[in-house]
Amino acid sequence: MNIIGEKILSLTDLTMSYGGKQVLNGINLEVFQGQIIGYIGPNGAGKSTTVKIMLGLVDGYGGKVEIFGENIADADHTYKRKIGYVPENAEAYDNLTASEYLIFVGELYGMDRDRAEQKALNLAREFGLEEVFHARLSSFSKGMKQKTLIVSSLLHDPDLLFLDEPLSGLDANSVMIIKEILAQLASQGKTIFYSSHIMDVVEKISSRIILLVEGKVVADGSFEELKEQSKEGTLEEIFNQLTGFDEHKKIARNIVATVRGESNNE
């Protein structure tokens, strides 16, 4: 595995439990500048919990989390100014216009208001949102809201991006643009933590793929390295092999049989 630049984040023996259930079971991980990390796993594997801990949104974990060389348990909030985040289920302020929302986010990150507004408008224009820049978010389609959230994550020029299902609701052209943006940002030294269930996208954009199962890292390497280890051809096939899920064809067959009113007894 190629180390591209300096260490950006480090997890050491990271553990977390909710209501007596162990969600993270000792994750050890180092991520370096310029890497695009594809962070994948089944639902409930602990992906979102890991990200929320790194963002400082969840406390009560065990182990150590270092970002930009600082232990976040001892650091103040200023490290977050170098982080961008698109959550899977983002709640934007629908009563605000896109302009108001983006200026608000920019100011939260310490940007001057005029600078935030001008940069937001420039980005909105590139994403095809210029005509609705002063419209309320409540009138936006899912794809338009997603573009606005992506703009908000990039507005302050972060060094570390956390993206959780960032392509949700986007059309094919927008997906191509986002993939190219991520590649260019990584080439300029930005580090990207990308979580998605769309395996073919993760396969194409990631320089390194980390698979989490039951709160443990079970695979870590480039797509080519994982393919060589598992002898499978696609990331989806590697995912199914390592997670032990091989029921998809049987379940689909049973569902189709039920839909058609046929017997699905084997």
C-alpha cells in the first residue's frame, strides 16, 4: 500500500458500545494525506459510528483518535475547521435559502461573510444551482439539496473530507463531476473518507478500501490487492465473500416467485 503523504488520522484500539451492544471492536487504522478511503461494510457494521467519533459528534468511546496529529479527546474544536462532512441523512434548514444556508455554514467555519457568499455563488453556479441560489431549500429536489450539501462541505477548502453516501439523488452527469472533483482534490493532497453501498463507485474512485464487519476491519488495501487476496473479480463479489453473504440469488428468487404467486419452497 502506497503512503502518499503525512499521516492525517489514526485510530488506535477504537471501541464503542451502545446499550450493552459492542459496535466497534478494536479498530486500528492509519490514513495518509492524498488517499481516497472507501469505507464499506454491511448495515450495522459500525461505519457511521466510526465517522461520528472522528468528527467529535459521539463521545464515550474507548481507545485513541488522532486527527492532524492531535488527540481529539484533548483538542479544542478548531481541528474541525479543516474537515468537511456530508452525512447520509442530512437535515438542512429548509426555511433558509441556499444562499443563506451556505453563508451560515461558511461563517461557522470561520469564513468572512462576503467571502463565503461569493465562493458559495461560484460553486453553486458550477453545480447548476445559480438560478435557485436565493430559493428556499424546501423547494429543492433531493438532488438539488444533495448538491447544496456537497457545496457546504467544500466551501471552506477542508483538508479532510468525510462523505457518507454523497451521490444519493444525483443524476449521472453530477456523479461524473463529483468523482472527478474527488480525484483532483486527492491529487492536490486532500484526504477523503468515502462511505457508500454503491460498490462500483467505491471500486473506481478509492485508492484504498477498508471493509468493516461487526466492528472489525476485515480487509484493507487497494482494489487490486483485495482482488488478488480474494480471487474475486468485482468489489461487490469481494464484499459478499468477506461478509459471508451469499443468499442474494436465493432471496431474490423467492421474492420473484412470491410476486408471481408461485411456490418458493425448495
